[in-house]
Amino acid sequence: MINFLPLGGAGEIGASCFYLNIDGTGIILDCGMHPLKSGLDALPKFDLIKDSPVDYVLISHAHQDHLSALPFLVQRHPYVIIISTPQTRALAELTLHNSVSILKEQLSGEEQNGSPTKQIKIYSHEEIDLLIKSIEYKAYGVNFILKGYSHQSKIPIIATLIDAGHILGSAAILLEYNGKKIIYTGDIKLSSQAVTPGSAISSTKIDTLILETTYGSTDSSLIPNWNDEALRLALSINRVLISGGSVLIPVFSLGKMQEMITVVWNLIKAGKILLTDIYTGGIASKISRVYDYNRYVVNRIDPEFEISSIPVKNFYEVTQPEDFFKNPCIIFAASGMMIEGTASFKLAQQWLKHEHSAIFTVGFMEESTPGFRIARARHGDKIRLNDFSDESEVKCEINNFRFPSHSTREELLEIVKRVKPAKVVLVHGSQEAIDWIGAAILINFKEIKVFQAELGKEIILEKIEEQ
């Protein structure tokens, strides 16, 4: 018997966490926190598997919404074996510390506000270090065996990690058992970015595909190729710099930062963007060094190029925000959605006041975030960055660019075409995205059964007899 149970990331983007029970071996696929929720609400629903075997957790990549609930899973299941790629483990050393610090602040705030919080242990940074050291790592393409304590068969489960093309170390996960094959895509991108080549997922017949749907509701005609969009970005940046303004580009510290700073630097070297100061801050520079350290051991567009060689300044060393506007500059700041309290949110509040400057978004914006409100605004509009703030007049230019790190909906259908599954389970997307992908699969692949993952609702993937 193979059963699938969503603990998070079903019908939404955030807290991705999916439980598989394969004949008594319990496997968790990803273990993330929800970036737009706080405290305990940000965690997967671990209570759903409190009486189930939990032997392994396989991490697809190091983004917060796929990784950062690990310490709280280990608290409940201290003997669980954690497996990722070597690159994801290296990135986890940076991202896990950051995520646990954020949750600690949130829980403290809930207690101060009189909100009840359940008993939960917040890990120290020393304990996080020990957890990271316990992560086993497997290279792409290497088969490894999974067999839990209560496994009911002599036949083992064979697992393989496949380059997913999303960020450094990202992996789709192939599980083979008793003649059946399951692929969990994690976050996947078929086409190449500036640093990261597209996924290496190949054409092979499988039984079940657990498929992300992030861009399922996005019309792909609105997503130009990277080179064309880079040239449009260059023209827009130059227009702002020539007018004496500065450009704020909100990005995620992991992945989008490395891709976008490479795009901009390549355009500067090619003479298509004026040479100007570039600012970054936070853990982005440390993450870039991990990218560079691994440039010869993973697929890379240009392994000779080091992201860390790009000359940058630290925006945290600028004490007066007005200094950013004395001379034209480009700032890359997290978070990508300008979530309240982050550097990009605080900087955006300054940028909105400056007529000759600009905020350029370069990625997905969830509708409840300040980033979404800013991305939809235009010069002269009055907006509130949250429901409690005063109105701010938009004096700067706002422009939106698309540099996706997820597959387009046509690429998602191409994945389905390549692996020819009997069943598809749709995860990691809005209801609109899931509806579009589900309908497209049913129209184009009439023999495939499609399931929408629902939190806490078990799906029986296979009833199998030992061969």
C-alpha cells in the first residue's frame, strides 16, 4: 500500500510537507514553514501523523517554505533520517538559523500580546548546528535505499535525486518500489535562468507524479524569455539612472538574488547598463559564496564566473536612507515580496517618496503581501502597505518584470508528457493554478487520473502485492 497525506502546501504556496507511507515506511517530502503566517500557524500539521511511522524526510531544496520546519519535526521524531543534496545541506546552514530566529520572535510577540501558544521548544543555534550535521547528503543521480523500521516487505525503496533547475541543489525526488515509480517535483524549472540550467528530468514512464503548480494560472504569453526581459530591464534601469534616481529590486536572498545580480552585472559588462554602485545585504553574500563553491560540481551556465566577484556595497552600512539618493545606485534587498519588517519593505517606504527613483519587481507576489500592493500601484496612486498603515503617495516609478524560477504552465504539461504518469497529484499552487493545470491534463491526457491535494485528506496511490 502506498498512501499520500498532505501536511501543508495543499491548495496554497507555503509550508510544503507531504507524507508518504510505503508499506510501513514513513517518508516526508519537504518540511517547510509558511512565510506569510506566524508562530505555530506557520508549521505543517504534524499532528496528522502523530501515530504513523516517520523514518525519513527528503528535502527538495533550501527555501524556507520547503525546509525550515525541520527542527520542529525532529523535536517530535528525533530518530528521523534527513536526506538532501550536498548543496541543500550547505545552504541549510544559513537559512535554518535565520528561520528559527524569526519564529522565536513571532512566538515571543504572541505571548506578549496575550495570545496563547502551545508548548513548543525553540531550538538554539547550537542545536541547529547539530541538526545540520545530521543531514545525510546524496548527489544527483545516485540511487540509495530507504527501508523503515516497520517496513512490511523484503523489497526496499530505491530513491534518486534529480536536478530540478530551480535553485542551487534543488531536486525532484524519484521513489521506486515493487515495480511502481513516484516522482515529486518539488519546485522545478525546465528552462534555464542566468546561473542555473533547466531541470534534468528525463522521459521515463512513472506511476504517480506529485506536481507543483505555481505558475499554473499565469498566461505564458505574459512571460517573455529571460534575454528579452533582461534587455527591457536594462532600458528601464538606464532611464532611472540617467535621471539621477536609484533602483530598488526586491529579491529573495536565496536563488533570485544570485540570478538577478548576475543578470544586471552581465548587462553592465556588456555596456547595456550604466556602471553604478550595487548594494546588497544580509545573508545573500554568504549564499552567493555557496553557489560559487559548488560551481564545478553542479550544472551551471558559466562555471568560470563567480557571483562573489561582483563588486557590491553593504546597504546595512548606510545609516541615513537619504544617502541612497545622493548618487544613482541599484539595490537588491530581501524579501522578494517586501514582507513587513524586511529590508526591502523598509527601503520601499523610502523609495515611494522619491520621484526620480524606481521599484522594479522581478518575481511572484502573493496577493496578501505589501509587495503585491506596490507592484499594482502606479505613479500618483495612494496606497497602504498594510491594513493598519497610513496612505502613502507613490512618487517613484513602479515597473514589474518576470524572471520566473518555476516552470511555466506549458512546461508543467511537458513534464507530464515526459513521464507519462497514471496519476497526477497537484500541489504548491493557488486554487486557480491547480484548476488550470488539472483541466489541461484531463483535456490533453485523457488516460491520466488527476487529484488535488487537500490538507489532511489521504489519497491511496497504490494497492500493490509483492512481486
